[in-house]
Amino acid sequence: MNKPFDETPEGPMSWESLRDSIVGLGERSIRKSYYGALQERITELARFRSLLDAIHEAIIVTELPGLRVLDANRKGLWMLGASNTAQLCQPLESFFAPNEWRILEACVHPSEREPRPGPGLLSLQREGEERVLELSIRQDTFGQRQYLVLIARDVTERVRIEQALLAAKEEAEAAARAKAQFLGIASHELRTPLTSLLLLLQQGARRTGEACGGELLNRMLRLARRLAVLVEDLLEVSRLEHDQIVMRPTHIDLRTIVADVVADFRARAPTRPLSLRLPPAPAYVEADTLRVVQVLSNLLENAIKYSLEGAPVEVRLELVEATARVWVSDQGPGIPEERRAQLFTPFGRLREAGQDSPGLGLGLYISRQLAELQGGKLELAPSRGEGTTFTFTLPLLSWPAQGDMEQELASQPAG
């Protein structure tokens, strides 16, 4: 028998006994190193297992092709309804109710024609509570054996929140549809008798010869026309919310449209200073003429309505790169910063109810929608002291180079 190398020899050592002692020492060192490495590996595996048991996802490892369950972490055992790993080593199907397995089977047994689907949802009844799990499937190969790994995340709370949000969204959409339907019906019901009233008032104003009676009829006629504008705005909102606005775009020169609208307002408000600046080159856009006039008229009406009597209003058309931009500026009190966010919302009035500012607060909302339907924008420019400036932009059909523009201007007759 080999003696330990550190023991004192009983007598003189031969070369053979010395050799045997050295070999024995090497074997013991190898065994010690092997056992130490094995112990470290076992500790690492235990630590790794603790990490797997601590995560919130369920992990189940099965062996193909029979889907026999080989292992599962703590959440995976809960998903399988097992208390410990000793209850495993059974077919995966045996751990689930028939209705649960039908859903799970579609993920783990895809048909030959269809690939394995992405993450799916599985409802499980565990410990008297229904939970919703999001499944992910992964197939791996180690050597000659194939494995199918199931990873499930508990998304019960997320699903509940999504369902609540969806229910709230559907409720809000139903309320919006009901509101739009009411606006449409009410507007149509008001429009019919209002049209008849306007015709009668117009006939009465033409036939009466009395100054007092004629003035009274003219006042009634103005009020009826204002009411007709309000009803038409309600109808326009209803059309917008039901996608019933019909655009008839044509190639137009925006310079001409802007000039005509300003000329019309100069005739309607002769005491109001209206300045107009136009570019020398044409501003060709593709837009619906009536809708462009509607947007510009609303901007000018607001500029006149919300500025002091006799205060100037400026209209300017500029060609900036591939865009035609109309500026409408007034010298009114301006719009407070806290009111700007609701400016383009339905019924977002510029002033409080009761002040001398008739209207429902629909004009800017309608105008922005009409601008965007034509590929343009309607925006409120940043505040620079007093006054308010709106910009209405539309894309140009073509943007000529600088040399082409100069050549076109040179070819125009002087004067």
C-alpha cells in the first residue's frame, strides 16, 4: 500500500517506493481538484436554479417528440399545477384541462401548412383564480435530443387594463356618434323652417313701405341669417365627423382667391383698413375653391370681430419653398397662452360666453379640418406682443427655380 508522502519513512526509501509515493500524491491531488471543481459547479447550478425560481416568468422544458415534461421553475410548477419536480416526467397534456390544452396545443403542435404562431394568450384556472398568460415557444437541439421550451408571462393585469381602456374607448366613440347624429338631425330640423322664415322676411322687407316696419324686418332678417350660419356650422361639424365632406379640387391661383376675398370684405366693412400684400409670381395650388374661400373668410371675420373698430387688418401671401402661406394679422387683444390649446377644438370660443362675440366656437375647428383635408395647415403663429396672426398654408403644385421665376417675371408686361 502506498504511504502518504508526508509520513516519515521507517527506513531507507528505494527508488520504487519513492515513485509510488509520488504517483499516490498525484492521484489524491487530481481527485481533490476534481471534487472541488464539481462542488463549485453544483453551487453555480444551485445559484442559477434560485435565479430561475425567482423570476416572474414560467419556464417549462419538454422533450420532443412526446412533449414529456422534464423540468420547470417555480412559476412553471404553478402553471402545471404541480407542487414539486417529482410530479413531472409526464406528458404536457396531462397537466391541463381540455379547454386549456386546446389553446396550448395550437402553439406546441403547429400544422405543417402553418408555422408556429407568435405569442398567444392562455387563460388558466389556478388556486381558485383565473389568470391570463402570454405564451412564447422555443425549440432547441442539444446533441441528438430535441427540446421544446415554454415561456409564459402573467399578463392578467395588463389584459384587464386593456379591456377597460377598450370599453372606455367604445363608450366614448358611441357618445361621439350620438352627439354627431344629434347635431345632424337637429341642424336639418332647424334648417327647414329657417329657410322658409328667411324667404318670408325677405319678401316682407321688399314689400313694406313703412320705415319703422322695414327696419324691424331688416333686423329680423339679419338675426335669421346669423342663425342660418350657426345651423350651417353644426351641419359642417356633423359632415366632418361622418367623413361626408366632398372636396372638388382644381388648379387655382391662390393670389386671385386671396385678392377676391379681401375685396369682398372691403365692400362689407368699408371703414375697416384692410391691407393686402401679394407675391409677383402666381401661387398655383390644387384645392377646392369654395373651401379655400371658406377658410380665408373665417380668418378675416375673426380678425375684424375680435379687434377694435377701425383697427387695421393685414393679409399677406408668401411663397416659401414649396408652400403658399397666407398670413392674417389683427391688432386685437391677442389670445392668452392658456386658451391656445383649445382654440381649434369644437366649441372652443375665443371669448367667454356672454361677451359680444356671437358664434358657437366652431369656425376655427372647421377651418383647420378643411385645410388638412386639402393637404394644408391652419396654425396660430407665436405671439409677438398684441394682436393675433393665423397662417393658412397649402402645397404649391410646382416650385420654379430662381432663374425660371425671374424669366417669368421679365416676360410679364410692365404696369
